[in-house]
Amino acid sequence: MSDFAGLWRLDGQPVDRYDIDRLTQGMDARGIAPARVWRQGAFALVHRQHVFTPEDAQEKMPLEGPSGGILAADVRLDNRGELADRLGLSGAAAAVPDGALVLKALERWGGDAVTRLYGDFAFALWQPGSRTLTLARDPLQGRSLFIHHGPKVIAFATRLRPLLALPDVPREIDGMAVADRLILNTADSGQTLYTAIRRVPQGHILTITPERAVQRCWWSMPRPGTLRFASHAETVDAPAGHPALCQPCGNGRGGDRGG
């Protein structure tokens, strides 16, 4: 388990060290490692690692892939062996940390890689060449990912505190969100208590360029009675992206993991 945060200045101004410090301090927690930072001009990623598994000790995010993509992730994979086999890494799987496997999967399959990841994850992938930011979450609320998309900056983090530490992110409370909490209305899966901060919904992938932001649902809970498989074996073998396992879902707005 780990935490990460990032900042993209849409006005082209370089990210300064004060904002890096704010993001870093916003992720302070007992037992968390010092920050590792990737920064280039108007974009920066900050990652801090907790070490719970042998693979965690090998994580060195943010990671840069062969194509130049930069990854930060909060991830625990349950299908390491299977994923390594599909990536042609059978003999070396034990030595490859989860974050590196995720990056290799994204390099191989692009955004469709999310359907091949089993476990808890949230990740941010920055592609400097195309100026494209990709954010994604697992289907089962194992990890959180928050985003502020304003006219001057895009900021994102696995916790609220790093975002609230930035002067460019408004702290106005969303009165409707408070009312929804009081009546236990969770229909809007992207909602937080702050007007200017949204959550990437579970089972969604969000792709952002300077021109637009596109959010799509790649997995949601099947509706009762909609599964149609010919056999038990077919059910077990169905990938996460199988049409019978992925129901259309809205972009709704829902609660937040505390800072």
C-alpha cells in the first residue's frame, strides 16, 4: 500500500518546490517512506511507499516506461503470476514489484490493461509526449483517488489532504453532498464533501488531455439475472471486461476516504 499525488499546471508554469512540499506533507503517515518525486515543467508526481510485502520493498515509483510514460500507483496485485506469464516474465515474476507489472501491462495493452489487473489499485499514468493523464481505480473500493480539475490546475491524490494543502484548490463545502450523506444517498459515486474535488468512481478510468476529459466505466456489479454463461468453467474463465460482467454505469458522483 502506498500514496501518491500529482499536479498539472495548465497555464504552463513549472511546478515549484513549495507545491511539492505541500503534496508530500499531505501524505504524512506512520511508517510511510520518504517521498520520491518526478517533475518536468508543468507536471509533477509524488509517491510515498508503505512496506507490507516483499514486493513493496522493491517499489521505486514514480516509474518510467520504455515509451516515456510515468506511473505512480497504490497497488496490491492478486494475479502476479498470471499477469507475469502474459507479459512474458514467467521466470522473473518474483523479482518484479506490483507497480512495475502494472506499468508493463499498460505499455502492452494501454487502457485495456485494467481488465487484466486483479487486486486493489489506483494509478496515475502521465504520458509527456501526448500530454495525456490517465487515472483509474479498481472495481471494489480497495483504493481511493481524488481529483480537482480547475481552469488553471489539475491536482489528484489518493487522499484528500494533499489536495486541500494546495492554494489553487478551493475548500468550499458542497451543501448537497452533506445532505446526501445525511440521508445515505450514494447514487453519485464521484461526490465528495468539497465542491471542487471529485472522486474517480470505482471501476472507472479517466483520460485527460489539455482539450478534454473522458471518463468511462470498465467494470460494474452485474445486475441480478443478467449473467449468461454456458458452463461453470466459462464463468471462471471470463475476463473482467467480459460484456456479461460489465454493466453500463453513469458517471455519478459518492463519499470519500478521509485524509
